[in-house]
Amino acid sequence: MWINTPTARLDLPERRSLRLERARDTRLRALRGTLWVTLDGDPRDIVLSRGECFTVDSDRSVVVTPLGDCATLEVRGAPRPPRQWAWLGALQPARGTAVLQAA
């Protein structure tokens, strides 16, 4: 399933992962449970407990997995600058909009 949205609240069941593409500057926040965040090819492992946030700082694919039971994730894209020409939006992908893919 593909979801293209600037903001989402998602329940992640145990042993299910979520992949985010083009997510630079997207803020991830654990609303419930604990989340393990990995970026492809990045040696860091980010663990978010309830209430903690992480802002994606690269263009690498991001995988978010609950640790333990299900967890709830809030995904919030970076604010977009106002557009001067409405028709331009049809020609360019929205900046700060993450593409989510359930794995």
C-alpha cells in the first residue's frame, strides 16, 4: 500500500515494518510503544520511546519497526513554502511529503 501524505498517525502491529521514501526533514514521533528507526546504509540505530521524536536527516530509505507489542507512529512532513502558482503543484512532487510503504 502506498500513502502520499504530509501527516499520518499509524498503528504498527508487532513484527510489521513501515518503509518511508523521500522522507528528508520528516519528523517521526512515537505516540505509543517503542519504535526502532533505521536508515539504509546508516550505522545509527534510533530508538524512540513514547513522546520522543526524530527528524530524518538524509535521503536514504527509512524503516520503522515496533519493538515489542504494537506501537503508534506520527509522521509529519516538513512545512511547505506557500506556492505562488497553484498549477505548479501538478508539475512537481510536494516538498516535505513522505511516501509510506507498509512492509
